[in-house]
Amino acid sequence: MPGEPEVLLRGLQAFAELGYDGASARELARRLGVGPTFINDRYGSKAAYWRAVVDAALGGQLTRMAPAAPGSGDEDVVRQFVREFYRVSSGEPYLALLMADESARDTERLDYLFQRYIEPTLARVVPSIERLMASGRMARVSMDLVFFAIITPVSGLVQEPFARRMGRIGHLTQADGLARAEALAALVVDGLLASGDAAHR
């Protein structure tokens, strides 16, 4: 029987590939190599297993996001946040797929993700964004548009089949992936700040 980390990793892969509804208890048990009652016996329900899966994946990801240095200016705070978000996301394609799928569905699972992980994480950078808007360094738009501009480009780091069709050549090393995350972060943040400059010319 696989150990707990493997049980949670395989669950993440299953939910990412099949969606919550498509990942039946029978299919989950098959992928885990366990008996049909394992999920209920260990976690109590498929919903509780899903929460354990995302807690392990997202909790681990967010703890790896290094904060900006104390005393950093607002632009540096935003730049560091985006850089770290892309850095940790680049190695988590299954988590990105799960988040994209759940974000499109109005469910209790999205409430769980938002209240436990998304909202507290975004709160780290919202004050800096608001001050940049107030100072004219960033265009005044609704906060949801800002975060869509930040979050959506993650697909360029994790959707390998599409990226290859868009011209990516060869297999990327870990160093290549981190360099791409850095380049994407610079592109996105420079774009957000340039939009503020353009609005005040």
C-alpha cells in the first residue's frame, strides 16, 4: 500500500486529470492500488480526501513562496510575489490544472480554496497594489482583473502539450523552468506597471 505522501500525490493527479466528479471512488481506489473502501475508511468521504489532497499540495506550495524583504517598496513587493508564485507553480502542473478546473465551478470546493488559500495569499500583496494604483504607477482597474492578469499566465509554465505546439523546443530542465518563470514574472509585472504609466501620460 502506498504511503500517505504518495496517496495524496496520486489523488492530486486523479482530481486534476478527471475533475472532482469524474474521479469516482472506484477510479481513485484503482489509481491508488487499494481496496474500494479505502477512501471512506481513511478519510471518511471523497470530499474529505479532496480537502486532504489540496491541503497537502497548496499548503506546501504557499510555504515555499519567499516574501519580499522587510522594508521593500510596493513595486518590489508585487514583483517578488509574482516571481515566487510563478516559481513554485512551475513545478506543480497538476495543482495548476486542479485550480483551473475548480475555479470555473461555483461549488463548496471553490469556497474552501478561496477562503483557506487564495484570499489569504492575495492579501499579502493587495495593499501594495492599491498604493501603486493610488500613486498612478498602476492603472486603476478592479482587483479581480489584476489577479486574472497575474494568475492566468501560469498556464504558459505548466501546459506542456500546448506550449510545444506554440513553439517550445525540447525538454526543459528545472533551471530552464525557473528561468522561464522569472522571465514571465518580469513580463507581467512590467506590463502592469507600464499600464499605469500610460494612463497618466
